Amino acid sequence: MKQTRPGTAKPSAHPTPSPVLTPRTSRADSFTESVIREMTRLALAHNAINLAQGFPDFPCPQELKDAACAALNADFNQYAITWGAQDLRAAIAHRVEAYNGMVLDPEGEITVTCGSTEAMMASMLALITPGDEVIVPEPFYENYGPDAVISGAVPRYVPLGDGESIDEEAWKAAFTKKTRAIIINSPNNPTGKVFTPDELRFIADLCIEHDVIAITDEIYEHILYDGHRHISIGSLSGMEERTVTIGSLSKTYSVTGWRVGYALAGAGLTGRIRKIHDFLTVGAPAPLQQAAVAALNLPESYYRELARNYDRRRKILYKGLIKAGFDCRLPQGAYYIFTDISGFGMTDVAFARHLIETVGVAAVPGSSFYHKGGETKLRFTFSKKDETLHEACRRLEQIG
Ligand code: GLN
């Protein structure tokens, strides 16, 4: 082959591509990683007690472990039906009819998902056209922000309100011609608010008037205090066909790592949710779906005991926080205490770091529950053993 002298080569018609990827924007640039999960990593790195991420440090019921082992030994190793094992959907339908007052057809109205996280994401992807507005009551569980970005929704925030009732005028004003959905989360993470029957009826009427879907995250439905009762907005008249009810095994049965949740909706909405779910994950873990049937068959006394145990833990943490100088209230439901930290003279992120690094307790900075603001708040979970909470309270007394 004829050698080309240096400097005389013609430029190639196909220039060698640069090995360095050209940076472009992506939807992932529009939100940060989860602050809740980041706090867990920081807690691990500093050996701090993790009162940040809401998961139990105590075992799940023995019946669930036995059922999971039995399912593995019986070789439930392959995919379940993409929208959930038939017996699990039947068990969910049974339970939801008894507890939530909703009658669902397991064949066409129930989708088993990888936790409520996937149920929420799949529902939003399935039901929202980019540009649609979605009403998000604030403060909100941090996933809803990225869920909105990923699905192309334009979030419209309404205050959840500090008092006992929501501000009806503000909520009315949030509904526009572009509103496609509203996210309800009762009991609420992070505040513990349990929506009253009147509030839910008011929201339902707005949904009907404006032809809006309610996507309702009810993962804490069994963790209620002081006589508060759970009501599913989907059980209210006129809401049957315009509600997606999201639930999960995670909190009710203390198995957050199992990733078994569900989305309940009329057949029209479910058809769309199932398609998104199928291509996102194919399905939730098959052996754990079998174990979930055993969970749903636990007796009523299990749920009473769950709430009683959380009530005790709630009071331990509350007492410790008050003693340590936090301004807070006992929550009505769920397993968090949302505190005001104005008195400590530090903003939420700096204070959270200080607590992890020097006090040995992790919490979640309040700003991760707001689109703007929240720097005067910090969220603590009490989903931990009594002794873990007592030790955390002892450490919190050392705040300097
Ligand atoms: N819901 C829990 C919390 O708010 C855990 C969330 C999660 O990390 N998936 O802390």
C-alpha cells in the first residue's frame, strides 16, 4: 500500500468519532437523587441510628417468612402473570372489599406491582399526557416530584395546611382545565395527617366536577392513632371509575424490601396501567406474591396490634424529641414525626448532617418534602424497635 507522507493525508469522509460522549440534557437532570435514600447511606457511613428512611428494624410476622420459604421450596421461581398471581389478586380483592369498602374484579381491576413506588409511577405514566397538570398537596412524599417529571406532568402544589382542615378555596383554585389528576396520600407522609370524611367528599366532588382522576397512595392505611379511621376516596360515590388506589405490603407487614404493592382501578384505567407495568418490570417477585397471600389472610387482631405497637413507638419518639427541644405534634397516622427546627438556628440540610455526624441520629431534611421551602423542618421515623428509639432519644439529648 502506498504510504501517505505526514501532513498530506486528506480528511476522511467519515471522521473518527470522538471517544468522549457529547453531553446532552435528559429528564434525569430535572430532579435530584432521593434525599431519603441518601440519608440512609450517610447513616450507614457514620454508624448513625437511621430515623430517616421509613422501614422497620424489627422482623416481619413469622407467617410471612414461612410462606415465603414454602413458595421457594415449591419452586415458584418463574414469572407470575404480569399483573399479579391469580390467588394474590383474589386475596387483595377480598381484603379491599372488607377494609376499604371497594368491590373490585381481580381479573380486570387489580395490578400487582413492585411496591407502591412502581404503582404510582406506572399509574402516572399510563394516565398522564405530557403537559397535563397534576395537583400535589404539599408537603408530599418526595417521589411524587420525580414521578411528575418522568411522566411529563406539570405539578401544581396546594398546601396540605397546618391546621385540622384543608383550605378549601386554595384547593378549588388548583383545579384548572388542564388538571388530569390529583395525588392524595392519607395517612400522609411526612405530616401524619389523616383526611377527614368531609375533606375527602369535598375533594371527590372537585374531581367529579373537573373530570379529574384521584391517584391515592394509601400505604399507611392501617397505621392510625387516637381513633382516626381510614377512608379510601375510591369508595365514595362517583369516584369508582376515576380513582387509582395504591397500596402495598411494605408498611402493613413490615416487608419494605419485598417490593410487592398494587394499583386498583376500573377496567379502563387498569388496562393502561397494566401495559406500562408490564414493560417496566414484567412483574413483582413471584415467590413473594405467594407469601403476600398469607399476609392478607392474617386475622383482624394483627392490624390492631400493628397500630398499637406504632402508637407506643410514636409516644417514645415524641417524648424524646420534645425533651431534645424540637417543636412537634403527635401524628394522626403513618410513622413519622415532622418537626420544626427553627429554634436550633440551622437549616435542615446542615442540621441533618450535624445530627448524623456528631449526634449519631439520621433524619430527613424538610426541604425534600416541598418544591420550595421546608428548610425549617426535619422528619423522623419511629418505625423502629423501642430500644432503637430509646437510644436515639438518648443521643438527641446531646444536641449541642
Ligand atoms: N416511604 C419511606 C420513607 O418515606 C421509604 C421510602 C423509600 O425509600 N422507598 O422514608
